[in-house]
Amino acid sequence: MLGFFTYFVFKIYILKMDNFSSKKGIYTIMKGELLMNYEKLFSLIDSKKDDMFNDRRWLHEHPELSYEEKETSEYIYKHYENNKNVKVEKNIGGYGVKVTIDSGKPGKTVALRADFDALPITEDTGLDYASKNKGVMHACGHDAHTAYMMTLADCLVEMKDDFSGKIVIIHQPAEEMPPGGSSFMIKDGVLDGVDNIFGCHVMSQLDFGKVYYHKGPTQQARAKFVATVKGTGGHGAAPHEANDAIVIASNLVMSLQTIVSRRLNPMTPGVVTIGSFDGKGQFNIIKDSVTLEGDVRCMSDDARVLIEKEVRNICEGLAKAYSCEIELDYKNDYPVLMNDDEMTQLVVDAVTEAKIPEVVGVEDCGPQAQSEDFSYYSQKIPASFFYIGAKPDGKAYPHHHPKFTINEDSMIIAAKAMGAVALKYLNEK
């Protein structure tokens, strides 16, 4: 009896091991196919390198400001217009362009986003393809984002048989200017049916050859406020007959700095900056009105609420203390960009497994100080936004600088990294 029982248990064990081996074999085959897909994608991207660079340089020569990107939008639309293997839609949320690549096989839907607006900056790079639009410049890399994404989309169309589900390419305008182009594209339904979304940004001061990521709160929320101090004007020789708006506004500037130092938890990041103090007048005339403009950054919703509350309290308190009026226009715009842990780990795994020839490292860069309207997408669905090192040879100027430029080969890395993420996402069971 004991012998039969031992045989029975042993037989079950063998069957389970066979089942495990079968599943492991299927996984090995799938992983092998994915690696072959990576290689195929990288080869296609390499073959289109010149087209990518040409697109980027045309875009760099013809920059357009947020909400004014008519020519840029048309350039993008025409790139896809005659491709019968995609569905292309324009004027989504303004000048946005949406491209849908449908494999024809059931599966998830993933969105890949690239922005395309420029900045009100006069270019001083000396490039052969410098901006032809006076006072407007691609000083943040959005031209590179658009060019790499156009090339990647072309490659993914050619690989429709190698994945399941759908890929939605989002070419988004107006990232630089609140309320942000993403908010309008979302209202127009660009995320309808989309399960997850990914985006990336070339970074001029991060090492070329590396891909960077961070999980959780990754880029700061932002708010802007305008405070107008209304006192009583008068002669400089008779200050007792006036109510000096410059004195009141100066006190307001100093008081606002106590929000971060005395009201915010020391372990919670936050910044309150007064970027404009409009108090110009005559040396012997007491100003009756001064206007301040301020910028707020923070890394949590709680901090966002607290800072706004304190700005309002200080304005109200000083208005009473000085018997004056302080008008406050306070506007929250981009929220905290939250990177989903699972989606961000998928980025890390995809870039690592793909063994992209140009990538020498994948690193956690920590939270980033800038704000980014990709955060609106991350509020709607699990998302991940990562970074591509694009430090050029020579001096690396920061984003939004007249001399800003990038190592153009970073676009190759961006295309391969984002493509690897899309393929891994759609092919993993």
C-alpha cells in the first residue's frame, strides 16, 4: 500500500515538473522572439537615421510657440497622411495629432507621447539649422522628441505582425504653456481605450548613452500667482499722507519666503519664487500700486494645498496690517508627475533586456525639479516618464537657454528605448 502511495506522489511530481518545463519553454521561446523583435526594430531605426535627423533639423528651423503650432502640426500630419496602415487624426485638443497603429490582433492599447512646441527665446547656438523664426527657439528638445517619434512610428508600422494590440502615437502641442496641451487632448478623448502611457525627454545635462528613470513622484507640481498691492500715492516729502505700496510689497516678498522655511515640513520639497516686482516710478513719488508675480513648485498635493492657503493668508493679513488692498490671482496648473512603479519597472526591464548598443547604463536619476504636463496623463492612467541623456560635446547648456543644444544621437537612443518599451509591453503575457 505504501509503495502504491509513493508511486502516486512521484507521478504527480513528474507531471507538475513536465508542466513547469513546458511553461518555462514557452517563456523562453517568447523571450527569444522578443529579443529578435528588438534587433529587428533597432535595424529599422538605424536605417532611417538620416530621415530622423532631417525631420529634427526642419523642425528646429521652424519653431512655433505653444498654441500657435499650425505649421508644425501640418508637417507631422503630412508625414502620416498617405500611410494606409495607420489611422491619423489631426486637430485633437488644438493642434494635436493622434496616430493609431492597430496590429489586428487582440491585446492591450499603449500610448507613446511626444511634444512639439517651442519657446519665446532668441537662438544663439550658431547651428547651420538655427531657428528662422525670430525670437522663437526649440530650446527644450521638443523637436528631437517629435522627430524620433515619427521615425519610431514608421518602424512600428512595419512591425505590426510582431506584436498584439494597438499603439497610439500622441503628438502633443503646448507643453510649455499652462494649462498645457495634454489637458486639451485628454478632453478630446486621446486616452479613450488606452491602458497605459509612456513618454520620455532628452536631457542636455545628463550623460549621453544613459537612460534615466524614477518611481513615484518624479516632477514637481506648479502654480503661478499675481499679487497687486494697492496703497495710496503721495509726495516723497510727506510719507505720512500716503500708504507706500513699495514698502507693503517688499514686506509681502519677505513674508512669502517664510512659507517654505516655517510652514512646510522640512522633509517636503517646496519653492516659492517672486520672479517679478513691478514697482518702477519716480525717485520722489510714493507708489500707489505694485504688482508681484510668483512661481510655486512642490512635490505633493498636500504641500500644494498648504502653500496656496499660506499665500492667501499672508496677503489677507498684510492688507489688514497696512490698511490697504491686495488683489491675488492664484492659479494651479501642472500637478505632480507620478510615475507608476510597475510601468517604470517595465521601462527599466525593457531597456536592460534589449541591450541597446548605444546605451551604457540605466540609472535612477531621482526627482526632477521641473514641471511637465505629462502629469495630466499620469493622473488618468498608470504611466511612466523617463529621460534620455543628451549631453553634447563641449559645454552643456541647460534647457530654456539661448545656447541649448543636444547630442543628436540621443534621438536614436530615445527611439530604441521607447520602441523596446512598447514591444515588451504588448508582447508580455
